[in-house]
Amino acid sequence: MSNVFGNLLKLSIFGDSHGKAMGGILDGCIPNLSIDEKQLEYEMQRRKSGTDFFSSSRKETDRFELLSGIRNRKTTGGPIGFVIHNAAAKSEDYNGLDNLFRPSHADFTYYAKYGTTESAGKLQASGRIFAPVVLAGGIAKQMLAQSGISIYAFVRQIGTVSLDKPYTSIDQKAIESSPVRCPDKHISDKMLQLLKKIKKEGDSTGGIITCVISGCPAGVGDPVFDKLQAKLAQAMFSINAVKGFEYGSGFSSAAMTGSTHNDPFIIKHNRLRTATNHSGGIQGGISNGEDIYFNVAFKPVPGIQQKQKTIDRNAHTVEFVTGGKHDICFVPRAVPVVEAMSALVMADSFLMHLAYAE
């Protein structure tokens, strides 16, 4: 069941990073929803590797085939089945690593749980496992759009280089014009310089993604244990390499006083609003109609091109250099993944909200 996500809108995924194919079934999508396949292709291209010097050199077309649930470009209401073939899978690239428990990888824990004798990078402990999620999330995005809900994300930080601006002051259109998906050109260039330095050193780095959900009406979310922020946090922590999540004022709220943190209610454009949004659009686990925004922190990619010491499966200390194909920094390619997981959460939660309203 750990490969199934959602309640009313339920996604089941299958496949291995270096298997023949990956895919999924998205069940619960509303009928008669117009599907723009070109937009789905665009979402998949945003996530693919091999397009920049800091991403994995693995070149996958990420072409998908819709098998069911969509006819004449409209959803039927039945399960949407799809497959993504792995055209550039080369499990032999990892053969030299099969006998190692690589530092900060999932090799040991996969062995402890499943008894696997293969490198976990060949299986589901790979960023590629989220290719089906991005496709399903693209459908969820289109579903949300017809209700006026939109989602976008951008890179706020890579390594030590950070964009210190609120999301309200960025140019959303500038995100995709940046190779690292940072909407500030000056900061984007500094991030690229840092990545070039890190690549030269054979190392890797992490970063932070900011995600913004706009247009969500008040009332979405279910306390106590299914709070909207709890569902978003679970979704984000399901993404490989995620180490932190904060919404609204997040950890900075710990240093604030109640008088400065409270969001006063006002009437604006004949609607109840809040004057500030430290709450991040969620109060009591339920959306309040303001923008929902949060940050997601990613650790450095553990596969680096420097000599490391570890223990092999025979309990011997060995020295090795990571083979295979790895990103120097996965964060720019994770932007569409964060958006997709957010879309799945919001579409599922919105369906729950509509069900309550009836």
C-alpha cells in the first residue's frame, strides 16, 4: 500500500528506475474533464534529466502512453492508466555498487527490509520513480484549474546561495527562463556559478523549493489528523531527498510574538480576508482562502564523484567512487515534482470538500 496515494483521487504507481517501464493508475478523476496532452508532455519535459550540466546525464524521452480513462481528450470517469517506458535504463552502470552500502543511500535499509542484493538506485530509491507522479499531477493540475486553483513552485536556494524575497514579489513568468528555476537572474547566475564549482570538485549540494497554491477557497482540509498542512507535509516527505517542510511563517514563527504573528481579519473586495498571511493560508488545518505557501528542503545528492569509505555486504571496509548517473543538485528538477504532489493533495482534498458541501 505504500505505492498508493490519496483518498477520493487515488494514485497507484509501479516500476523501477532501471526496469522496463514505469506507470500508474489515477482513479477518481471527475468525468468530462478536457485533457491537454501537450501540457502533460510539457510537465514531463520539465522533470527529465540530461538537459543541464548539473543534472544526471541519463537521457530519457519520458514519452508516455495513456491506456484508459481518457477518450477524445476527455476523462471518462474511469481509472486513467498510463505507462512510461524506460528507454535509457542501464542497470549495469550500478553493478559495481551492488555489493556496497553507500553512505546516505537506501542500499542498507532496502537490504534490511527486503533482503535485496541490488543497489537501491536500480529500484525505487531514485528520483525517476516520480516520473509517473508528475504525469498524474499534471492531470490533477488541469482538474484544479477548472475551479480556479493554480500551483507553481520555484527554487529559493541552492547550497549557500539564497533568494531573499517573498514569493509575492517575484516574477512568476521568469521561473522557467532560468536553468535552475530561480526567478531572479542575478541569484540564478550565482547558483549556476556555485554548481560549476561543486561539479569541478566532484561534490553535490541541496537546496530549497518554495511552492504557492492560489485560488483555493476557504474550508478545504479535515482536522484533526488530516489537516491540510499535514497532508502536504506527508506528500513532500514522500519525495526522495526531502529533509524539511515548513508552511507560512514556519520556523521563524518560533521567535515571533502573538501580536506580530496574528493575521487580522479584514473585508477586502467584499470578501473576508486577512491583512497578513503568516498562517500560510491554513488555520486549524483548513484553508482560509489566502495563498497557501510552503518551503521544502532537499539534502545534497549522496552520489558524488569523490572517494568515500563504506562497508560492503561482506562487512569489509572499502573505498569507492560512486558510479552510475547522478545529479549534482536535484532541486531544479524537483520543482515539477513538488508541484505534482501538491496538485494531487489539493485535488483530493478539494473533492473531499465538495463531498461535504453536498
